[in-house]
Amino acid sequence: MTAVDTEPLAWDPLNEKYKGDPHPIWKRLRDEAPLYYNEELDFYAVSRFADVDAFSRDPKTFCSSHGTVLEMIKADPIDMEMMIFMDPPEHTRYRRLVSKAFTPRRMKLLEEDIRTLCAALLDDLTGRSSFDYVQDFGARVPAYVIAALLGVPPEDRDTVRGWIDESFHLDPETGMSNDVSATAMFGFLEYLGATLADRQKNPRDDMFTDLVNMEIVEEDGEPRHLTLEQAVNFAALIGSAGTETVARMLGWAALTLDKNPEQRAELAADPGLIPNCVEEILRYEAPSPVQSRWCTADVELHGGTIPARSKVVMVTGSAGRDERAYPDADRFDIHRKFDHHLSFGYGIHFCLGAALARTEGRIALEETFKRFPEWSVDMDGAVPLYTSTVRGYTKLPINV
Ligand code: HEM
């Protein structure tokens, strides 16, 4: 029995105490308080797979337009035109439109870029006895991939990566809102605005051009396209949604496989096992472990009521470890057979970049195994990162 087992049940997503290993407290939430209420911060939380799944499928009752990060949810809808904060019908229209920019052709081209990029980054590290798997590799891959996806020219990619990195700067006092991240975000948005405006006049074969030019015809027969501001917001959203998450996933992969060396050896011998391993890593350590919603109607659950106009946290990271959904859920198993997990969200907000993230995970691991079939993580140098939106490691030194 650990200290966590005997304490009164209290949880909030950013409590320092649970950052290291939140799994014991999440298990207590699932078992003892499947509908949990935090009086101090006035929010409800659901942690079982079935509840997170059901809430994700009901965007009318559990809506996103008031924000999806607990600290930012207010009684009024937020004023930010990003699809992740939209409800139907606006979300439906917007998602149909931007999905057109994720064409199979563009994804296929990107796959070649991802392999070249992973190979180049890892070749540079070959010959060293140690390096930082996240700083030197895992965090670099997604920022360059998003830049390539959008159509950022190679000479601007380092600058763009710098803005994306700094936009996630955490201040010990003020968290994610601070001058470093605001300045970086401002620089990135200005760059996006100028580049997108340029593509309106000088189209190229890239996603920037698709975003400003593509059009859909609505049910009312009206053609619609994104405004310049909407296109900037979308590019900024994928810049943030598609980088930190993938960097965390790759860090979890390096750590979890080092803790399971027999399974790592199997993967090194048979790369065909890697795609299922990526799914298992996502289930086992969700890179984005909490999603929040605003509840629009009274909801009865587990003998209690979530009143309308409440904040609700869906503990996705806990859903992945729910033994009601996954036998022996705390066991990491690259051969586990399962239909779905919730680590990319579910329902209408299901991660738009899921296919890309899976491809990045697969290729990053394939290229890693080609050069480094074994490694050992130096936990003394590892630096955990737990923000309002992601959980994982920002530094993960490995000896190879
Ligand atoms: C391992 C990597 C990733 C994880 C774990 C992840 C996780 C998630 C989750 C949980 C959601 C749902 C949020 C909610 O319901 O409130 C989401 C949505 C989203 N993700 Fe990802 N994501 C990843 C990679 C990416 C990538 C690479 C991109 C972009 C290329 C991306 C773009 C988006 C977008 C645009 C949405 C909003 C979709 C909508 O509102 O309809 N994500 N992601």
C-alpha cells in the first residue's frame, strides 16, 4: 500500500504531487469515485474508459466552445476561432474544409520526408556513446514535419521550429502564459499571416496554398473557404497540437521500451511489430492525458449528478489503464490486441493528425532500431514535463 492509497481522495490535473506517477491516483478515481467532484476547483472528472468514451461521443452535452483546458474554461464561450474549441455545426463545416488539406498524396510525400529527416538526425548521433532521445531527436522530428507539412521553405524551418519550441516555454510562476511564449507565438503568427497572404497571390504545391484556396460547397449551395485569419489559426493549431504530443510519445517509447528489454529485442528483430507497439505506447502513457469540456445539461452518472454549466475533465490517461476495458491494463504488451484507445480523443474532435502521428511514431522507431537496437535511459538526467495539455519527458538522456 502506498501513501496515495491511504490519503483522502483528492486530484487535480496540475497538482505537483501526482506529476511523477499519476497512475495510482487515477486507479483510485476509477475504483472509488468514477464520478469525482473537486470542490476547491469546482470541476467534475470521469476516469473510466466507458465514461470518457461516452462523453467524447456526446459533444452536445459536453461541448468544447468554452475551452478544453480546465484553467481556461469559463461560463461564456471563448473567443478563439480554432476547430478544437468549436461545436457543431460550425465545427462540422470547418473540419470538412481543413480535412481537404490532409490529402493521401500529401501524406505520402510527407512520409518520405519523415524518413529522410529521422535518418539524418540519427546518423548525426551515431558514434556517440550517449545523447538525449527527446532533445536531440524526438522533439525535433515533429516540428520539422509540421513545417514540411505546411510548406515552410527549408531555409525558414529552424526559425519556425524555434518559435514552436518557445511557444511552449513554461514559467515557474505563471506556467504557460509568459513573455517568452507570447513573443514566440506572436512571431509565428506574423510569419504565418505573411506566408499565407503571399500564397493567395503566388500559389505553390503546399498546404499553405491549400488552406487559402480550397473551397467547399455547403448544403445551402454556398461556396465557403477559410478567411486568412482562420487559415492562420489552423496553421498555428497544428503547429502546437502536432509537436508537443509527438515529442512526448517518442520519449515514452524510449523509456517504456527500455523498461521492457525483451519486447524491445522483439521489435528490433521484427519491425513489423512496430505499428501495434505505437498503439500500445499511446494507450499505456497517453501523451495528452486530460481533455476538458463544458457540460450543457444535467447528467446522471454513478449515482450522482453533473449539473448543467459545470466543468468536466475526461481523464484520457486513466481510460487507457482501465482494467474494465483492457485485461491486465498495467502490463505493457506490444502484442496486445485491442480495437481502440482514447489517446487521440474520440468522436467529432478525434485527432486530425492521428494518421500522421502514427506514421511519425512508426518511422522514428524503425530508424532508431536500424542504428540503436538497445539503449539505457539515464533517469538521473531525465526531466519530466507535465503541462495543462501534455505529460512526458522534455529531457531523456540515453546511453547507446
Ligand atoms: C501522438 C501524437 C498526438 C496525440 C496524442 C494527439 C492527441 C489529440 C487529442 C486527445 C485530441 C482531441 C482533443 C479534444 O477532444 O479536445 C486531438 C485533436 C487534434 N489534433 Fe492531435 N494528437 C497528436 C498528434 C497530432 C498531430 C501530428 C496533428 C497535426 C498534424 C494534430 C492535430 C490535431 C487537431 C487539429 C485536433 C483538433 C481536431 C478537432 O477539433 O476536430 N494532432 N489530438
